[in-house]
Amino acid sequence: MSEKKNLFDFPGTAVDITWDKRLCIHVQECVRAKGELFVTGRRPWGDPDLADTDYVVEVVTRCPTGALTYRRKDGEEGEMPSETNRVVIANNGPLYVSGTLEIDGAEDDMQGVRFRAAFCRCGESKNKPFCDNSHEEAGFVDRAALGETGPGLDRSDGALEIKQAPGGPLLLTGPHVIVTSAGREGWSGTKSALCRCGKSENKPFCDGSHKKETP
């Protein structure tokens, strides 16, 4: 394993893995995967030579925050975005966004967030716009229901641009669907403003509550 500040590399014969400490919120999709690819307490805890390359790719791309990425050495394509941009509202937690993502303010070396990212919506993260699990200590509660259906989509492909309004919501521009924690695709459209202060009465959408308390 090699370390470069916040990036930790796990080299393998056919594929390399990188873990980005800045983005990890310990969802544990990696260590709960079957096999010896990732093992808690082992040094190194990731070893891509202990699994088939396709399985390495599958497990790495399960990571919903973009903290894990891979580099194949067999000439096959790298990670490709999902066809539809999706925003999944976690129960009492962050917004998990996947697809073709263009995130304003993301560091150049955060390669995983081009495809997968977890955004704070409690207002307490020290790593905004990304989640750092502060919602747990803050006691953030939202059951991720959706009442609005949105204007709909003529087409589902295309990039999703994500910007932070100064002191305000996340501004999403581009085709996307918003999914409840129960898995229901409840909203679709090309523009949305999503609360990140934790105070909106219309979560996940912004209702202007940030004007009273800026995140």
C-alpha cells in the first residue's frame, strides 16, 4: 500500500485500487463483500490480487461516496457512469448521487465523484458539500419521503451539474431522478434545488429556510 496525503493506493497485478479518505463515511460496502478483497484490521486491508478483476470492479463501484476507485491494467474500459442520474435520499442521512457528475468545487484528484458522491443535507458536515457523517451526532431526522413528482424527463441521459448556492441549497442542473429511501422514483426533471442546511420543511427540496440559518 502506498499513501499520498488523503489517497491510499492498493496496487495489484491486473487492477489497482485507490481509497480516498476525504470521501469515506464507512458505509462498508467494501468490507462486507464476500471474499478476501477487503478485510478490516488486515494490513493492507485491500488486496486486489485476492479477487477476480471483474469482482474488484463490482465491489469498488458499490461504494456510494466515490471514496473507492480502480484502474484496470488489462486494456478494458474504466468506470462508466450509469445511464440515468439518480439522487437517492438516505433515511436520516445524506444524498447519494450517481451518474455523470460535474461537481463544482470538487478537488481535481477526487476521481470517484465523477460517478458517485454523498452530499451533506444536515448542514453540519466539516467537508461540505460532501457528507462526513455529522448527521449522526447532530440527530438529523428525515425519513426521505417525496410528495412532489416533478416535471418529468424527455430523456434521461446527459451530465448532471451540481453547484452550491452561496449559503443556500445544492443546485442540480441536468436530467435526474430523485429516489426515496424505500426505492421509489418519486421525482424527475432537469432542475432542482435541494436543502443542505437541514432546516427545510419540504425536504429534500429547499424552502428558503437557509436564509434564517446559513449552513
